[in-house]
Amino acid sequence: MKLDKRYGIAVLGCGTVGGGTAKILVEDNEFLRKRTNIPLFLKYIVDVKFDHAKALGLPENLYEKDYEKVLKDPEVGIVVELIGGTTLAKDFIIKALNAGKNVVTANKALLAHYGRELFAVARKNGVVIGFEASCGGGIPIIRALYDGLLANRNEALFGIVNGTCNYILTQMTQNGKTYAEALAEAQRDGLAEANPTLDVSGLDSAHKLVIMSSLAFGKYVSLESTPVIGIDTLDLSDVLAGQELGYTIKLIAMAKKSTDGRISTIVCPAFIDKKHPLAWVSGAFNAVSVYGHAVGHTMYYGRGAGASPTASAVTSDIISILSGATEKFFNTYPIWLDNLPDADMLPYGLSEEKFYIRFNVLDKPGVLAKVTAIFAKHNISIASVVQKNEKKEEHSIPIVIITHYALEGDIADALKEISFLDELSGNTVCIRIMEEHKEKF
């Protein structure tokens, strides 16, 4: 994009992130001008009401309810979509692209569902989409994937990309709180929504994973091909049992390339060794580990949400577009969502992992022998067995089994067969154990 008079920016939606972005563009305008030599300016704050904008002290001459006026203004070069959702936001973005406006968005759900379509519309109209803030808040992971790591054939990506879940799991791990107690505290502190389903179900992390893994592997990974398991059924007893075994629990967004080039993705609670760098990520922070064939392991850490961190990423996209850098990347590299071929996905069940499995069984002789016989039948090797002394229910005791690497399909088949044993009491718990990806050095 040439630096003519179309430097104007319209922020669409003045909530937490929209307000934070507008505040940076207003209060730090002179700093940004000196740092970039780009005379950018905020021309509109578009919303239906402006209570938050007023509370932040943003100038009232920027307030605008008529989006059509913004689209027709030739000075507006960038529309920043920060209203969220996948309906109105999609319509607003398409209108902006068709009007010849560049778009910046933090909307991971929209990109996960409709990214291909939106990027195709942008390309048709000769404009671009910046989406750094869609994954990891203020962490520059998107730029790392399409620029800093471009020389790499990426082999794996593991991320803690939902601050609400990480806060809840940190409270369970470090302070021994139940899931319900930790969630209530997160809601009280404003770290979880009144309806936290999108976060605790793992779907928010899945949205981010399919965007990041598509860029990392250069193949389009669909949301429908990604299994998702949330943290809302975790039992504190399993979290504490994992700690005794040297693990900590995290909601991990995983993407890996198999030896034959097929890709597997999943979002699920996973035990990781306490020495793993991701185990240190606590509270509402995010982190993403990427493993490239040349660079090895790199990790990106920082605040994954909030007004200022996310607004930082939004503003960096604005500057990149106005400098012309984003346009060059967009028009030169064939790595964007609309250009990527579909990924060859490894079917669910064929990924090999280690597993933590907890059974509640009746306190009777021979029960463990039956369980281990079923595991052997399904080619599952047991690394260790721990019988807990406490009784989970009357007349039943918990038994924890750690497996060696096994096919997830074999695990599922074995657990299904074990579920029919008369000696089983209550539900069986199965949690993946994620180990450090091996670097090729």
C-alpha cells in the first residue's frame, strides 16, 4: 500500500481490545510517528454505544455509529475489526474488503471458520488482512511463523493459548483448588466469562491451533479435523496424582507432522514433565513452542489476552500494513489461508502417545490382572502401576496406570472393553502425557 493520504484508521468495536487499541493510537500517536516515520491517525471509533470509550477518555469527535460512512471515506485505509463473533463481524469485514479497505482483526473464531473465504475476498480486492492478535494476544507468534521461521520445515507446534484455562489449571496445581473453585475465582477476578464454555471446552484454543498450524506446516488444517477436549471434567485427584508422578497439567494445543508427512492436531488436557519449558507457564500467560528442522526448538511467551497486550499486536499489524510490508508478504508468499492445499491429516487413532489412565475398581483379588490382560491384548505396554490407598468410592480403590507409547486407537479400544468389567466402579480417566519433541541435532 502506497503512503498517500489514506492513512486513516477506523476501529470497529470499542470493547476491551478496541478501547485499548484506540487508546494506543491516540495517546501514543507521536511516539509511533517518530518510531515508524508513518503519519497514521485514528479517524473513527465505530460502535452502537460509547460508554467504554468515554470511560477511557477517548475524544468524542471520533465516535461514529454509521459504518457506511466509514466505508465511503477515502481517507480510511484500514478497518480494525474487534467486535468478535462470526456473523456481524464477517459481514463487516467483507464490506470493508470490497470497499478497498485493508483489515486488521483479532477474531480467531472467524478466521478458523471462514479464513479461506476472507483471504480470497481480500486478494480479489487488492487489499490485505492482518491477524497477529488472533493467536496468543501480545505474543508475536503469527509473524514468527510467516517470517522469522520461514527457512524451516516445521515439525511440531505445542501451545498454551488460553489464559482462562491456564489460570484455572494453575490454581488447581499450585493451590489444590477444585475445578469449580478455580473457575469461580477466575470469574470473580474477571479472567473468565460468566459463560466460560468457549474457553474451558477447548474450542477457543482449537480456533487458534488451526490458524497457527496451517501457517506452520504450509497446509490448510480445518477446524473439523481437530479433536477438542476441554478441562471442565478434570478431577483434582488426577491433577494431584500427576504431580506426584512428576507432571503438571496444561491445556495443550498440539500439532505434529508424522514421519510420512501427515499432520495430526488435537486440543486436550495433557500432563507434561515439570522440567518442560511449558510447565513453567502459569496464571493467565500464554506460550507456544515451535520445532523447526533447522532452528530446533523456539518458544514464544507472554500475555495472551487483555486490552494492552492484544492492542499491541493489533497496532503492529496496522503499522506493518501502512509500511507496505504486509502487502509484500501477502502478494509474494503462497502461504496464506486461501492459497494453501488441504492438509493430509493423520486419522484419529493412529497417533502414538503415552497415557495416564485411572480406574476405580472394586477392592477384590484379580481385578488388576484382568485389566492388564486387556491392555496386552491391544498391544499396550504398561510402564508403571500405582495403587492409591484412599478409596474413591465405598468398596472401590483408584489404580493409576502409565503406558509406554501406544496408538490412541488401541487405547480407546482397550478402555471400551475394560468398561464392561463388572469390577469397574465409576468413570475411567485417560489423559495424554506429552513429552518434549525430539530435535534433530
